[in-house]
Amino acid sequence: ADDNASGTALVMELARIFSSSDVQTGRSIRFALWNSEEDGLVGARAYVADPERCRTCGRDEHHLRCDVPITEAFERNLARVAAERGALELDSGVAPCAERCPLTLCIQGYAGHLAAGENAEALRHVMARTPLPASVCRVCDRPCEDGCVRRGLDEPVAINDLKRYLVDWAEHERPELLETPKELENGLSVAVVGAGVAGLSAAHELAVRGYAVTLLDAEAQPGGLLTHGIPEYRLPAAQSARDIERVLRLGVRFEGGKRLGRELSLDELVTRHRAVFLAIGAHRGKKLALPGAELDGAPEQVEALGYLRAIRLGTDAPRGSRVVVIGGGNAAIDASRTALRRGAASVTLACLEEASAMPALRDEIIAAEHEGVAMRTAVRPVRYETGALVVTGLSNGSETRLDCDLVVVAIGQEPDPAVLAATGLELDETGLVKADPTTGQTSRDGVFAGGDLVAGDRSVTAAIAWGLRAAWGIDRELRGPDHADRRAPPALPKKRPLVTASAAKSPRHLPKELPAESRLGSMAEVVQGLSAADARAEARRCLQCGLCGNCRACIEALGCPAIAMDATREHVVIDPVWCIGCGVCADVCANQALAPKGSPCH
């Protein structure tokens, strides 16, 4: 319309008509007017794309942008979710779940592809930094779910169950997708001391980077906690064995029966190899000295990890008819549930924490109670008596006698002090090895450390992250950042305040489990995993809240003639002549990158 009164009146009338008209999408077309005095034009205001948000990956700041190809089905899922959830005000472009994940996995990426029925593409996100996939998807402590934006709405997305589904699917349908391609051998050798979670992860990553890796451990076989400490009802031996074999297939050489400070010298290792990574773990159980332990008839006492190790390896382990487990962590829960499976008539767990503050996984606590473990929380063990452990309540000081013939102590683990002394490395104020949290570098050149040997979270995923970051740190030192940074390590986790999304409520899909009456007669795996239908339905609950660089939904899903890629093929541009200002593109933009020209966002 010309810039005159009649033209303005015409456009105003069209805007009124279209703004009140229902269209097939069930929404109104939104019109705005250019100000004729400011712009010299009258017509529908065009939308514009913010290049800072358009097709931007939230993990770019950590150099972790994925290389998973764009697919139309994935884009359509992004558009669907964006239209359903509305705007989300986050402090970061990284989804809260990914920020809390020690591996910085692109959770929305694998959920989005799974929701679109693209299992292979989804698995690529999982395998990007998961060297022990079959194990971690069974024993992950799931910090990601604590940050899920659905937590305050209904229930967090079952993130780890989705990962478990993808790994199980690949084991049966596409096992080649669980292998990681190697770089060419670079002629440099690294020794990894400790074949537990952190050591296996570092060995895997170093081998992928082209290093010759020698993996050494005091045990005859590799695996550490995976094979010696976690009960089979949680982690079957066949699954941990698959992960270990995947590491060794990369050319990693394992040598068992080699203990640091006895068969191994750190000085010798530094001489023979270009770098050394120490991941000897914390396998020494903390002791609990109580009066009465030497009384005739006092219950037998055993440390939890030693108890679980003996059972897992099939060696002699004490049995009890009435068992008390002291502690509130995962090892205590594992010991309690294992004692029931070994025929104990009663098992009682006694811990200092209130029930809501127990550090063990909540699902594991619920499972233990479901199987018959009695919980005595907020109590302190004070002494042994003949056939009993006496505890006192922290709130009222009253004593309770817990009849038992076996006590399993699970109050934490620590590294062997003799091994720490053998390293000669600088220790921190807690008595652990002092190491750079981003690279694992210790006080000695060429020596790195991680896992339970250093301060930090003690979980399987945290140990994997230590191994990956240390491998990157070693690579940077030996070959420089240009080579090393081609495979960026996980970022250090962040815990921002919880944000709750505004979306329709949707119930969480739960994996199948063995019924309680079928569990106690064997060590069969309890959690069976999600079905294909439930996994896809659960993935559709993900609200895709982080910025995504793999989206052209406004182009592919809408087919709008006003929208195209710019000359660099990196970002979207909108033709102001063709754009009618309907706003549908803004509704389907997962990154909230589209808005009317001149709006506060632009």
C-alpha cells in the first residue's frame, strides 16, 4: 500500500480481519504494522533471525558440537516440542541436564532422535563420550535427571533409561555402532595404573587418540568396581565384560598382578613411558571401632566392598541369618540386597542420615525396602553385645538393640595410604592426590591422576569423566592443543537453579523389573529396560531445552517462501518482502531465535 491514509486504512482492516480469523493450525495469524513515519512503509512487519541463537549449539562454548547429520524427522520433533513448550528462560545455552552430566552428553540430541525413531543417530550422541556404555547405563547415578525442566512439572525424563534402551538395542541389532574408530598410531606410549572405571576410560580414550597404552592393575583381571564391587543384579558380568573387551580390542595391553609400590615403581614407569595416568581408586574400607567387638558371641564384622568382592568372585564370604548393614550409601544398599539374596532371614540397614538425606540412589533405596530391607535411619552405632549391635537415636538418644550375627560396615572407602606414599606426589588437605580438575595433571611432570584417587564426586560417571579429561590433558602435553582439541573432553558439571517448564503434563514411562518374589532366589538382573514403544514415548517427553545447531525446522517443516539459508549456509535469513508476519516460524523455533523486527529481542 502507498504511504497515504487510504493505504493505511486498508492494511489496518486486513490486520484486523486476519488477527481474528482461525486458521487450520487452530491459532490466529498475528499482524503488526510498520510505522509509516519511521519506516516510510505500511505493511506487515517482517520477522528476523538472531544469528547469535539461530542454528547455534549450546555446547559450542565447550567445543562439543556434535557431528550427527541433520534429519527431517529430528527437525520435525524439534518444531513439535518448541510449539508445545513455549519460551524457556535459561541461564545457559546448554540444557540443564547436559550441564549436570559429568560427560556433557547431548541428552536432548539422543532423546530427539529417539523420539523421531532414529536409533542409530541417537546412539551416536551416547557414544561420543561413553567408553563403557553397557555398564554406565546400568549404574549411572543420574545427576542429569535432577536438573530436568520437567522435574517441577511432573517427573523428570527417564534419561538413563533411554540410554540403556539404545545400548541394548545396538547390542542386538547394530553392535558395530558401539565401536569407536581409532586415529592412526602416533608412536607414543602411556601407562595407565588402575584398571577400574577411570583407568579403563582413560585407556580407551588414549587408544582412540592413537597412543600405545599399557593398562596395569593389582588384580588378575581388569574391571575394578565394575567386576569386583557391583552386584550382578545391578550389573551382570556379561555386560561389564563387553565393555572391557571393547577397550582391549583397541589394542590396549593389560598386565595384571602389578601393584604400585610393590611390583611397580612410579619412577620406572615415567622412564619407560611418555606419560602415566594413576587411577588406583579407593578400595580400602573405612573401619568402625566399637566397644564389645571382641566379646564372645559378638556378631561377625566384615567390610562392605570386601564382602561384595568375595561374592562377585565366588570366594568365601561370611553368611548371616540376621544381618545389619551400617551406612547409607550405595555400597550399604548393595550389601543389604545381596545379603537377602544369600538367604538372610532379616536384613536391617542402620545409618546416620535421615531417610531423605541418604546418599544412595533413591530407586535403589526403594528397591531395597520393596525386597524386605528394614531401614533404621538417623541412628548411630555405639557398641556390640552378644548377638547384637546397639544403636542410639540421634534425635532422642534412646538405645535400640538390633539382634544380628553378621554386621557389614559400609561407611566409605579411601585409597591405600601405602600406595599414596609410594607415589611421592603432593597431596591435598584431605590426604588425596592433588590434581588439576580439568587435565588431571599432578605435581610431577608427566604424571596425571583421577577417579577416587583425587577429590570430587565418587560415581561411575565422574570416574569416566576423569579418565577422558586426563587423556585429553596428556594429549595436549605430548602433541599440543591442535591435535588434542579435535576431541574435546567433558566440561566440568554445573548445577544451576532448577527451572520448570510450562508444558502439558505427561506420565513417566518406567522400565520393566523382576517382581520382588522372583528376585531373592538368584542374582538375576532386576531392571529389564524400556520397551521400544515406551522408549520412544518417553523420549517425546524431552522438551529439547538447550540451543541446537542441527535445526532448520522453519525451512523444512514450514516451506515458507520468505525463509532461506544465508550465503554461508550457517544461519537463517527472512525476506522482509515475502514475510507476512504470521509468527508461525517463531512458534516452531527450538532456539527462540525468531522475532518481529524491532521487538525487544532484536
